[in-house]
Amino acid sequence: MKYRIGILLLGLAFTVPANAWSGFTAGNIVVTRFDGGGAALGSGKAATTYLDEYTPGGTLVNSTVMPITVASSGNRALTNAGTSSSEGHLNLSANGKYFVLAGYNAAPNTLGLTTSNAATLNRVIGRVTMRGIIDTTTALTDAYSTTGTITTNIRMVASDNGTNFWTTGTGGNNIGTRYTTLGGTASTQLHTALPTNVRTVNIFNGQLYVGAQSTNAGVYTVGTGLPTTSGQALTILPGFPAGTTPSYYDFAFGDASTLYVADDRTVATGGGLSKWVLSGGTWGLSYTLGSANGLTAGLRGLTLTKDGSGNNVLYATSADTLTKLVAVTDTGSGSMFSTIVTAATNTAFRGVEIVTIPEPATLALMALGGLALLRRR
């Protein structure tokens, strides 16, 4: 459980120079932004990737740029295909210490990202600490690589502790959900069962889940727990009607019996935010928040927190031509979205996450550390 606690941690504030960015702030929103550098985003063309931090009210706090220098060792570049709506999804590690995302070891404006071979244009996993320290040393040579004319994407990463990584994407023969570790160049394909065209991945209560689209649309468990070996079974959550054709993107659990799924179809055809509730062992669609709730387009990125009354507060990125960061407090089917910020021309928002709120015990340890610093001075 996360807590909103407003206290001053002595010993931490005075160690940071005035007006300097000291790391991500608990409770703020972090959005992945693709930037064309003043030019239009292109299909398969590398865009610079940023992590933009906003207050819940929409004030920009800081922009962290991911590396753009191509390298064969150490930190690699991490850029993304500018118009790819399925790339750039953002995740918070299960221990709350790292943001993780994926991209390509390619300089901005490089062409052909989604038709490239991973052995020559590595698929890169980025790990960013709460202090903004970036690690892009994990560069896969065997994942989401083009075979023939198939378009490829590495899309999303999940991690339990910042060392283990589970990825999703599509490609030729090296597709589906995969596992690797920090600094690795090789990965393990966890399943060959459909769906192998997977968009999103999350960890909830120690279980790995993925989201898929099209004829295999739904949310699935991958094996049991957090698997690291091949031959895993994919099991759709009971109640999700496999074979239908929504356009599911990211998803977020409110608790063990509440699940929200983003759908980027137009709001006229069912896009928006769907709420699923588990009852009697089966998940059922409770309602969809769409055009009647203030949305002008479907949704892609999604994350969730709770307010002081225990209501689920959701932040999402939209599928508008100029993408938006939007928010809604779920108090029922009449809940209304608000727009927090709209992306500028030649940029696009993709993934979204909330900076973790430390548990009370963690806060106490941090405060004690601050006091220790004071005593040494």
C-alpha cells in the first residue's frame, strides 16, 4: 500500500544546491515523450526519448533525456520509432526503485528501426533510478528482430528489482515475452503459444501479466509467478472474451479484483478506459469510460494510485493527434476525465507512471539517515 505523507526529511534538503533537480518527487507523474527535434515524427525513424516529470496539476518539473550516442559497450543509445504507438511504454519496478523502458541503440533520425536486425541494431533496456541515474547497458542482440518484411518493435519492460527484466514486442522468430538480466545481450523467449504479438507487461502481487491485441485481445498470466525459462503457458484471465478485436494497450490493477485496461480505438467504437471486476472467479466488464466522460480519443499508457478516500486515480496518455496526459478519479460510470497537459507539435506522449510513495518504514530510515548526516557535520 502506498501512502501520501508530507514531511520534511532533515539532512536531505540541505545537501541539494538551491534550484537544482534532486531526483523524481514522490507523487509526481512521469511520461515518456518522443521528440522529433523540430521535425515531424517519422515511421521507423528514431526520435529522442525523454522522461518528463509533471506535478499532478500539470507543471513540468524536469525532463530527463535518454542517451543518444550509439555505443558497442557501456551505456547505449535509447531512442524510439517516432510514430510507433506501441513503443515507449513506461514501468516502475515492483520494488519502486527504478523506471524501466525499451528502445534501440540508434542515433536520432536513424531510419529503419522497425525493419532492422537486432544483432546490428540492438534492442536496449533502460533503467533509471529515482535520482535520475541512467543505465542502458542491457542491449539485446536476439530479440524482436526482423525476419523478411515483418515490422518489429520492442515495446515494454517490467522488472521486480532493477536486475531482472521481462520484455514484450513483436518480430520474426524471436517474439513474445522474453527474459533477460541487467547488462545482458541475450534473452530467453518464455512462450511460443499465442499470443506472441504482445504489447504490454506488468507485475502485480508477484505474478507476471501481459496484454495483447487483435484476435488474441486480453490480459494474460505468463506461467506462475515471475518465470525465467522457456515453455511457459499463457492463460487469458477468465471472462476476457478472447477473439474479439479491441485495441488493448497498458493495464493496471487497482487491487486483486479490480483491473483497468486502456483501449486506443476511437471513443465512438469503444475506445477509452475499461474497468473489469473479478467476481466468482470470473472477470466481467463493469463499464467503459469514453466520450461521455470527457475523452476525445482512446488511451494507451496507463498507471494508477489512490486518493485519500481510497478511490482509484488513473493517469493515461491518449491517442489524439496531439497526445494528451489525462486523469480521472474513478467514482463510478459517470467519472470525468481532465486534461493535464497536451504534447507539443512534433512530439508524442507514450508511457506514464507515478513516482512511488515510500512506505512509512522507508521514510523513517531516510529521516534517520538525514539526522546522521547532521551529526557528522
